[in-house]
Amino acid sequence: MLKLMRLEMRKYKLGVYIRSALIANLIIFGFLCLISFVEKFEGEAIFTDYATAFLLIDTIVRATFLVFASVLMARIVIGEFNNKLITVLFMYPINRIKLMLSKLIIVVLFTFICMIVSNVLLYAAFYIFDSFADVVPAKLTASLIAQKAVWIPIDAALSSMIALIPLYFGMRKYSSATTIVSSFLLAIVVCQDTNGFSVFTSFISVAVLLAGVGVFLAFLSIRKIEHADVV
């Protein structure tokens, strides 16, 4: 399995996606700076404390990498069915389930790691920015840091499994567009935030349920692949 994953990562050059993730982080940070200056100029307090600011960062990062994961799946999974490359791979004496699992594990791990790194980088960048711009009236507390240290990996783990849900819809007709569009719809549902209230963070059981749905749908998507003929 590890050898298959290494071969897949080498074939698809994941360094390109890492650079894209870094660019996404720069865009997110620029957006945070923009709304911070707008609120300061208009005299409105959008970020009343660091908890509010970090919640917004969590939400944007989650939405970004839910879509990011679908783009990756569209290329390394759906794309191989579209260009018939998967038929060549299935001719090799490799267990098809293991091959598909290796691809999905790459997507999950990539999403998991990117979300953790992105949250940490954006938290730190926003704190440094605030130390100069002074847009958050409250101070950053040790208890919030400890809370986020626990929450970030949980958030990343659940989100990386939820990101598998669009695969089910994309695999029905081997459609990359369906995979990506369904991820946008999923991000809208999962990442809704109203006045600091987020279903994902307020009801952890919902997030766990969605993660379970993601794993289950991924299983349904590949369970018959061993006996399927790809035309």
C-alpha cells in the first residue's frame, strides 16, 4: 500500500498542489487583512476577540480544502476513468481495491496535513498582523491556544473524511465536474456560520456523522471495482 501511494504521489507531482495550497493561504490572509482594515475604517467590530477571528479562519480553511480535496480526487481518481488510464492500471497484477484505497488515502492525508498547517500558519500570521494593526480589542489567551491545539487536528481529521462525500457522486458517471460542484455545495452546508454560530463546531456529533457518511460513501464507490469492467 505504501509503495502504491509513493508511486501515485510521484506520478501526480503533489508539489504543484502544495504550492497551490500556499497560494490559497496567502489569499485567505489577504482577505482577513482586508476585512480587518474595513472594519477599522468603518468603526465596526467584526473581530471582537481572537475566538471570533480564529473561528472565521477555521471556516474558510475548511471550505477551501473541501473543494481542494475534490479537485485532487477529480484528477487522480475520476480523471483516470475518463482518459481510460485506469484500464491500463487494472491490467497489472495489483489488487484494484488497494489501488483505489491508496488514491483515497493520499487525498485524506493531503487534506488533513494541509488543514493543520494552514490553520497554524494563518493563526500565527493573523496574530502578528494584529500586533501591528491592533484590530482585535481582546488579548490572545493561553486557554484559547490550548483549545485550538486540540480542535485543529480533530477538525482536520473530520473534514478530510467529509471531503470523500463528493467522490460518490462523481463516480456515478465518472464526472470531474460533478465531483467539484458537489464539493462546493457540501462546503456551503458544512461551513455555514451565522453570527459566530457554526453547526460544524457547535454540534460535533453532526461533524462525526458526516465523516462517517464520507467514509461509507467512499466504500460504496469502490467496493465493486474488483469485478467492474471499465470501458
